[in-house]
Amino acid sequence: MEFLDMYVVHKDERGVFYGITDKYSWGEINFIETREGTQRGKHYHKCTKELFYIIEGRIKIDVLNLVTKECHMFEAIPYMAFIIDPYEVHTFYTLEPSKWINMLSHKLDHVKPDIFKYEAP
């Protein structure tokens, strides 16, 4: 898992430009809107990295690395960006209505998707 700082922030009389990331290549970009009290995720990928950029709301996020067994729990808030690596189970619990951008390093293959549901042993 990797937390990101904006690679550039440019402010002028027009407003603000936030550079979310200049790392990696992204195969798919999505916008997600979720109601309060909803759970999303509880899965992992074997090859795909996922970048999340929170636009609005608060989200409790649990991350379990299946290789190292490391656990991370944090609250994501607007303007926060982070990357979930392969083999990291990620579960999102929306604490209030939330909106975010999601980028995948590989486009989802609908025939053989790189997405695996996780059930705790």
C-alpha cells in the first residue's frame, strides 16, 4: 500500500490544479458514488494496482496484505490519494455519502477478471 502526495499543486486566480499522480500507466479510470453505511470491495487482485482519489465524504478502509499479513486501517477524506497493491484485500465502509475516482493499472477483463472475493479463514 502506498499513500500519495500530490505531485504538483498550482494555484492562481482561476483556482487550483491538483496533480494526483504521475506514476504508472492506468488502463481504466472510474468514478464511484456510494451512499452512507455501504460496504464495497472485500476483494483483492493478483496483478492489478488500484489508485483511489477521494473527492467527497469519509470512508473507513481496511487493508490486509495476504503476503505479509500486514493490516492497515485508516479513514480516507477528500483530497486523499492512495494505491492498493496486488494481494491486498481492501474493504471500504462509507461513513457518509462519498465520491471517489478509481484507476486500475489493467483494464478489467470480463472473461477472466483479476478480482477475487475474500472470506476470512
